[in-house]
Amino acid sequence: MCCVVLGQVFDSAIGAAYQEAAAAATPVVNINMHTEGKYAFVELATEEFAAAAMQLDKLDLCGRALNVARPSGYVDPATQTAQQAAMVSVLGAVFTSPYNHESKPRGYVS
């Protein structure tokens, strides 16, 4: 499977769920695929698009089930806020994970 096909699958599925948002921006921003095509990292434009992409897990594509998941080290923003609040109350300071950055949401597809 090539990057173009994978991008079209994600764009069309997410675009169908978020028609108005997808009209303003293409859901898939970038795809980095392993040279042998065994896995890929799909970068999406928004957190909502990334959440919608999780629904594609186990989708049959060309006779293979897609495995769609968050990258290792992913911290849910809602959970992270609660964790930071707990750390402030315990330590009196806030620190952030190296995975807490303002880059685009990414997911792992194999």
C-alpha cells in the first residue's frame, strides 16, 4: 500500500465524519511510511481528526486489517492536565513531558 492510497483512505473516512472541518483543511498533513511499507506514521491536522482516525482501527484494506493507534508516549491532553494539577499540589511546580508539545497529532498505522 502506498502513501497516496493510505492518505486517501484517512482523508475520505475522516472527511465524511467531519465534513465542515475537512472542507477547511485536509485531515492528513503528512505520512511517513516505512521503506518496506510495513508501518506508517500519519500526521493529522487537528486533535479531532486524530480521534476520528482511531475509529479506523481494524479496517480491512486490500485484504489486511489496519492497526491504528496513538504513538508510544502519547499523553491524552485531558489526562495530562489532571496529572499536572496533581503535581502542582504535591511538588508546587509544573513540569511537562517531552511528548507534550504543540506539534500535530500523530498516529501509528501498520
